[in-house]
Amino acid sequence: MFTSEECYGLLRALHIAAGTLTLGGGVGAMVTRKGALWHRRWGKSYFWAMAAIAATSLIMSLMHGLVFLRMVALFSFYLCFAGYRALYVRKVGQRAATADYIAIVLALFAAAGFVWWSLEASGALRVVARVFSGIPGVFAVADAYRYLRPSPERMAWRYAHMSRMLGAFIATVTAFAVVNLQFLPPLVIWLTPTVVGTVGITFWITYYKFQDARRAVHRRILSQG
């Protein structure tokens, strides 16, 4: 029989291994052509590694009463799950599944947990908790609206997929920074990936929107000709 500490150590090792695979899978998916075979392969490995991170985080948080870790696990995997599901809820008029709404409820629970934690925390961590409470809350509300009132935009699913998947990747990078860059000020460690990543996501999605709009114009010209 394993002791509780041995079980915790095993879970921690699995968590670190999954985190490493997540970073590799995320980078692989980003640098390969969207929709191509290796993009899908890297994306699937990234998704399942994120699932492993969430599972190990939840168990470890329950073993040691780490509420903050539990909330981070819920909201980071929610982003990954919503991004993955965007590939399946992509046609105009296609309805979300029950699992999609359950995920939204869990994301809102994570947001409420961060709000509660911000009341207990102090200093830099209080700021971090308040910022993090807004991330799952905003995405969950946006996704609920997207499911109930689907966008008529043809490629809306792509932008949802990109923003959620990349948001989950930012959460993984943040966790890596918190563990390995503790010599930096807390606010720098916790919020720099979010700030830099948000700017990057905005530019990347704007680029793809421009490309999609240009293709749409090209198709319209061809159809008229």
C-alpha cells in the first residue's frame, strides 16, 4: 500500500509530466498548419495532457486542501475543453451538448472561488485572485451566449477555438512560471503571461479574421464571375 505522501508524490510526477507534454503539444499545434494532420495530432495530445493536469490538480488539491489549485485546474481545463468543443459546435444552428453547459457552470464556480479567495488573500495574491476571477467568468458568459445565440459569422468557431486553446496554454505557462521563477515579484510571475498572451491572441485572431475576410471576398468575386 502507498502512503498518502507517496500517492501525492506520484500524482505530482504525473502532473509535471503532463505539464511538459502540454507545453510541447501547445507549441506543436501553434507552429503547424491549422487543420493539417500534425496540427490535429499535436492538438489532441495537448487536450489530453490538459485533462491529466486538471485531474491530478483536483486530486492533489483535495488531498492537501489547496483550494486555489482546484480553481486554477477548473478554469484552465474549461478553456481547453471549450476550445476543443468549438470544433464540434461549428455549424450555424448546431446546438451545444449538455456537457458544454456543465462546463460553463464549473467555470462560473471557479470564478466564484477566485472571488472568495480574493477576500481571504492579501497583497499581490489578492490582485491575482481578482484578475483570475474575471477570466473564467467572462469566457463562461461569452460561451453561454455563443451557444444560445450562435454567431452568423462563418468562421466564428475558429476564433473561439483559438482564443480558448491559447488561453489554456497561457494558464500552463503561468503555472510553469510560478513554480520555476519564484525569484521574480509575485505580480510579475502571475500576470505577465496573461498580459503578453492576451496581446498575442488578439493580434493572431485579428490576422486570421483579415485572412478569412479576404478569402470571403475572393470567393464572392469568383461566384459572381
